[in-house]
Amino acid sequence: MKNLKLGAKFLSVGFLAVVIPIIIIGIVSVYESTKNISDFARQSMSNTAESLAETLGIGLNEQLITIRNISYTNSVIAAAEKVAKVGEEKSRQEIANAEKQLIKIKNAEGDRVSSVNLVGRDGIFIASSDMKTFKGTNVAAREYFIEALKGTPNVGSVVFSVTTGRVVCTAAIPIYSSTGKDITGVAMIALNLKFLTNIFERMKVGKGGYPYIVGNDGLYVFHPVKENILKANIFQIKSMGTVSELVKQGKSGIAEYTLDGVR
């Protein structure tokens, strides 16, 4: 794993679950002294982690509101309901109307999202802001789709988009019938995580320190060394065992660890 060249004591602080369980914030700060880190420094980094977590949480919540509004759109409800009743072949007009709406929403969101989609109960895409790319795509086995079909709005794991190469995560929410009784499909939006992590790229912590984000699977979601993103896993770094335990338990905390042979 390629790492930043840091030569001192490391402190990993503030593993904070943000809105959804996939995002955990970490702060690394570097100290030239081998003496105990002061309470002030610990509190400062803890506050920074909390502030970043809140910022990321607000950004994700805004996107969850967007996907919720999509699920309330008349054309989307009509298309999902008719496809569920009579199939796609007899629902062409409703699908076309829904697709126009999804394209309009995607254009309004700009590059913050990769795509806006309507998916049937079978997991197959019915309509999309980019149907040319996603036609025939089946997400029936994806956890975010399964949870949404159960009635639970959620955000799935962070992945590299196969169409854009960007780091994205998918928000999914159930679509209910016009009566509000039955789930007829799922609305999904693929979020470009970069628009939520720009603040991390600009931020410095102490002398040579930096913030990072890992998923609850241990993979880096954001890291200043781009090669680490969605490739390096802290669960596989022996020296980060204490940090890994905090992540696995979803707890806030402070843990010292060794990186590149330096404690």
C-alpha cells in the first residue's frame, strides 16, 4: 500500500458513524514529539472529526431528500405502478414520462450525481437519466435495493462507477403505489462522493496531518493518496488493529498506531 511520507507519531481520532453506517471519519495528525499527546490536541482533533462528520452528514441528507422527492413524483409513481401491474410493454408512455422527469432532475443536480433511476420490483431498470448505459441492468442482488424493497431508505456501499470511474454511492428509496399501500419499485440516485469530500482535500491537520474516510468494510473511501481509495483496507494493516476495532464497533475514540515503521 502506498502511503504518505510521514515521520513521527500518528494519532487516529474520531471514528464517527455519519447518518448511515457506511461512512466513518478518521483524522490522522503527526507529532514530532514522542511525549504524550496533550488533552488540548486530542480535543482539537476530536472536534475536527465531529465537524467533518456533520458536514458530510448534511451533504448526504440533502441527497436523501432529493431521492425522496423523486419517489413522490407523479410520473415516477405512475410508471412504477403500471409496470408492476401490466409489465413494461404496456407501460411505454408512463415510462417515457418518468424518464423525462429523471433526466430533468439529473440535469438540475449536475455532476453531483452520476444517474437518477427507476427500478422495478424485479431489480431491472425501468427508466433512467442515462438509459442507454443502464438498459437491462439488474440490481436485484444489491443490498441497497433489497433494503429499499423492504421499505427502508438507505445508502449502499461506496464503489467505483463502471460508467464514469468516479467514486460513488447509491441512495435507494421505495416507491409506493398511488394508494400508498404497496411498494411498486425503487428510486435510486448514484452520488458522486467527490462533491461531498472536496473539503477533505483542502484540509490540513497540524503538521503533515490529514483527514480520511473509511467504510465499515475497512476500505478507504477517501484518502489523500488516491491509490489507496477502495483498494487499501485498514483491517489488513496489522499495526492498525486498535483503529480497526473502533471502526468495526462504530465507536468514537483515539488510537495511536505505527505507519511505515514509525510509531
